[in-house]
Amino acid sequence: MGQEVTLTPEELENKEIIKRYRHLLRAAKRVKTKEDKRLIRDAFELSMDAHKDMRRKSGEPYIFHPLAVAQIAAEEIGLGATSIACALLHDVVEDTEIDLDYIKKKFGPQVSAIIDGLTKISGVFDEKKSPQAENFRKMLLTLSDDVRVILIKICDRLHNMRTLEFMNRNSQLKIASETLYLYAPLAHRLGIYAIKTELEDLSLKFTEPEKFKEISKKLSQTKEDRAKFIRSFIKPLKLELDNLGVKYEIKGRPKSIFSIYNKMKKQQVSFEQVYDLFAVRIILDSTQDNEKRDCWNAYSLVTSIYKPNTERLRDWISTPKSNGYESLHITVMGPFGKFVEVQIRTERMDEIAELGYAAHWKYKENAKEISNYDNWLNNIREMLENPESNALDFVEEFHTNFLSEEVFVFTPTGELKKLPINATALDFAFDIHSDIGAKCIGAKVNNKIVPLSHVLQNGDQVEILTSAKQKPNKDWLSYVVTGKAKQRIKYLLKEEKRQIAEIGKDLLIKKFKNEKVEFSKENILTITNFFRAQSELDLYFMIAKEIIGKDKLKIKQIITEGQMLQREQLVANIKNTIESKPKVEHKKSDTIIIGDDNVQMDYSMAKCCSPLPGDEILGFITIGEGIKIHRTNCKNAISLMSQYGYRVLKAHWASDILLVPESYETMIKITGIDGVGIVSKVTDIISKDLQVNMKSISFESNDGTFEGKLVVYLTDTSHLQELIDKIKSIDNYIHVTRNSVD
Ligand code: MN
């Protein structure tokens, strides 16, 4: 009889750790040499030892986390030994006794530089600074040396998102928002599509759990229908493609949960109207010399079977995106009157599309793609070198300049330029050269003269018009979106002001001399405060510009009297701010419960999203206006949370809220075909059928259509739904959406 072996929990855990480590080694396909294997082993052993007494929130041994991050790096992005070792070590410096010097000694400068980029800045931040923003900037700073920092950070974030259920609600919202605002777009820009999609879906799962559940449930219920449709769409294509003489693979997949959710929200339509949107992908097994021709051949086959919508042809093969993405996209009319997007690409292009930047190591010889990335990275580096901007501005600027979609425009000589979406003629001018930007008076877009503020569209050809007499002014700052133009304009404005101020300073020195008063720091400050100038520079500027007349510069008098006055003003100011503090509108502290300890606190409803009972909500601590309640899917809230996560408080509606119904202001927008009596039908529903109180109503007709805006008082989301359904039932063309109260 064999002896039964019972393992202790500890032994079981150790067994599991070894199992996972072996699993990692099998996934590390690019690790072949002895040195590489040794590097990973050393990193694993150090990490294992350093984290040995730590556990994750889920109760698991901490080492499971670095192992999982390394697994993602190896398996899902295809990174090599250095990255895998860094992934294993990524939390060591931040969370354990081991410091960077030790890592440097043991693993060399390259590994320690990457680990440094992955280690958060610790310490105390003052109120105005955002630790999240500071850390994000720090991580990107390391990017100048090594892109792998960001790739590993994305793997880390993915694993944290996959295990987010173990965190408290506050952290869930903070981390999910930050993921949506920065990490998913970053993964997108680095071309890692699969991970980008998963990050988005997971963010939705935690910011809007109900919506997420609803969409995923409906997606699985409609799976068979979709498969059937795809089969019938693909069948005739296959017959033709077989004659092409090129091996191929064809697959159809539905859009992600997040993109379905986004479409429903943006177009205010139901799941049924968007769930069957597909992308069918044809992947050709072609050689690099023939790939262009093969793709276009496949294109002409597809369009000979299904009628294309030529306005929706996207040729990312002739002009790849900045993130290296290449593919041919065309939308065609499929069976049953349904539009289908067909993506045509080769295996090489597909790998780049899935793996993004990481795939470039494999195709390094392709100079075109490398230069696309290098441009992007160089632009980020340039921005990082600018010491002026603070971390918060930086994150916002990074977002608009490097993570948003882009437009392609041409110079007069036909050179292609890529700018962020909404870039203007003035942005273009500064992109070419800062001197051209400074002297820009307008532009010719496609041979038509346009103002500086003209927003550029894809394919525009832009010629900048300059004049030697031109000077930048303050308004220019509202005409530009690129960081480059903004920084340059700010600098030029300051420079000009400084020159003018010099004249004012000389004048003031003379005045001081005449009255025999010492030109001291303290005395200048008194004068500055007396004239309510923002700074010394402002004072000189105001004097030079004669905003402060010479006759008013009675130095001695001001210094004696001014000091008195200043004190009085200060007292008055303080009184003023106390009295003018905004009144809190909703002081019903018993309807919403804020924070972890279920303490009731004062709050007010954010105007941008006007939450109703039934909405997922959160509290945000503002400076000066107390706690504001936002909907968790509010655009403003998402950007606030990603920058000031530490100011987010979890909040929920009190469960006994329905016992004492309150009403909340909600705006509803109605559009449709104008008919007789539409206004009275709507008002009847509101005042007679549902007995809802209305604050305001306005209707506008235009060419047979109308748009109405109602501000009504509602008790909760089901009340809102009831109202929307009733209004919709007036006729088939009516469209009702919930809007924010302006
Ligand atoms: Mn981590």
C-alpha cells in the first residue's frame, strides 16, 4: 500500500509558484541563450525572496502578481528576457527593502533604469499636485531611454485590472478611470490592440457594472445569430478568394463590449441597433514584395461581390498610422441590408496590428515603420524636455497631443504631416518652424484663404502666409491644440511683455529717485499691491503701457497710506469670500451616503451630468465647493479621477431613498419630425399623464424637423425611463436623449 502524502498549505503554494514559473518559461519563446535563462532565474529568485512575506488583497502570495505580469509580457506582447526579468522585479524597489543600487549592482544599468521608471515617486504631495500625474510623467521620462518601461507598465496595469474585484470601490473607480484615460489610449498608440480592447472592457466592467453585464449577456444570447450571418457573408467571398492563388485566412468577430457601449451612448441607440456590427478580416499569406498588390486584388474581389460604400474606404497601407498600423478597410453592403466592415491585410501587417511596437523588433529592417514610431517617440521626448510645464498640464497635453486621433495634411511640396485632431492652421505653422508660427497671419488651405484658427481636415494641403510685422497675441492660445505651439506662444508673449516692462521699470526707478525713496523689494511690493498688479513684472508693464498714469505714481504717499489701505482691503477680501461662497443646493445629506465609513456628508450635484437615483455615482472633493456628486460615466469625472484619484470618494444612494422621494433637475432633448400639436402632446404627457413638474421648455422648428429641450424634476432613473418611453410612443420618428443641465 502506498503512503498517502498530504501537503501543508505552504507546500501546496510553493508547488503552485513553481508551476507558474515553468509556465512563464514555456511562454518566453524569444529566450534561448543560457545568459537569458539565467537572467530570468535570478530575477525570479530575488523577487520571490523579496516578496516572500507579502500577500495580495485577494489573499494570494504576492509573487503571483509579478509572475502574471511577466507572463503577459512574454505571451501577449512577445517581449524578451530583459523585459521578463524587469516584469518580475517591477514592484521590488517600490514595495520591499531592496533598493535601486542593489538592482544595478546585480543586474546592470539597463535593468535598473527600467525598474526606476516603474517605481512610483513616494512622499507627500501638496494639494495642488497630483501624485498620479507626477508618477505618469516620471514613467514617461524613462521612455527617453527605453520604451520597454511603458510596455511593462501596460502589462502591470492589465493584470491589476484583471484582479480589480479585490480592491475597494474607491480604488476600483480611480484605477479604472485612469486606465480608460491614459493606459488604453497608450496601448492603442503603441498598437497593442488586443490589450487595448481588454483594458477598455475591464474599465467599463467597474465604472458601469450594470451596462457591462447587460451587454455581455445580450452578446452571448445573440452569438448563434451572428455566427450564421458571418457564415452567409463569407461563403461567396471564399469561392472567389480561392481563385486568387494566395493562401488566406478569413474571420469575423463582433465589436468589443466597450465599443458597442460607446456606440450606444454616442448615437443614443439600443443594443439591437448596433450588436450586429461586424468586422470581417481577410489575412493574406503574402510576401513583402507582393503584399500591396495582393491586398488590392483581394479588395477588388470583395467589392465585385458586395457593393462598397466608397466614402468609407481607409487605406492604411499607403499611409500607415503613426503606431505602425497597416490595413485596408472598406465598408460594404452585405446580405439583409446590413453594412459590414472588411479589413484586408497580410500576416505581417496583422502581427504588427496585434502586437504593436513589440513586433517591430522582428521586422526591424523595415525602415518606414521604425521612422513612424521614432517620430512619435521623438515628439514625446521633445515635450518631456520642456521643464516649464507642471505634471497636470503635462498629462493633459500628453493626452491631446499623443493619444488622440490624428489628421493627415500636406505641405505645398506634398510632404505629409500628422497633427492631432482639431489642429488648426496655426498649429501647422508652428509645427513647420516656430519662426513661421510667430509670423503667421493666415493660411491657404486647398488654395482658399483661411484664418489662423481654421481647423484642418484629413487630406488638406496647407500653405502658411506670413508677415514680418505679425506678433503673437493672447487669443492665439485658444487657436492651438498642440503642446509645441502652446509653449512657443506662451514664451513669445512673456518675452514681449518683459521687453515692454523694462521701460516701465526705468520710469519707476526715476520716480523713486525724485522722491528720495529707497528702491527696495518691500517698497516695490507695496506699490504692486496698491495698484493690484499680479506681479512686479505686471506693475512695470502697466506703467509702461500707461495703464497706471504717471501722475498717480506718488511714491511716498502710496507707501505710507497704501500700507494702511492694504490691510483694510485684506480684511474686506476675506469677508467677501466668506459671504460669496456658493450656496449648497442639495443639502439633503440623507439621500446619498459618501465614503467608506458610511458617514453622511454635505454634497451637491454636479451640473455636468446631473445624477438621478439609480445612476452609479461617486463623490469628488472640489476645492472651494465641497463634495460634488457625479455619475461614474461622466466625462468630466473620468478625467478628474484619472488626475486626482485621491480626491474621489465612493458614494451610493441611500436604500430608503424612495420613502422620501426627492426631485432632481434633469434635461431631456427631443428631436423628430415636426407635426401638428407635438408640443402639446409632449406637455400633456409630462403634466397630465405623469404629473411631472417642469422647470422650462423650449421648442425649435427647422425644415420640418424640431428640437425640444425640457428641464423637468424627476425622482430616479426609472422615472426618467418611463418619461422617455412615453414621449417616444408619440410617433416612430421621435428621438429622446438625456442631457446635462447647462
Ligand atoms: Mn505591479
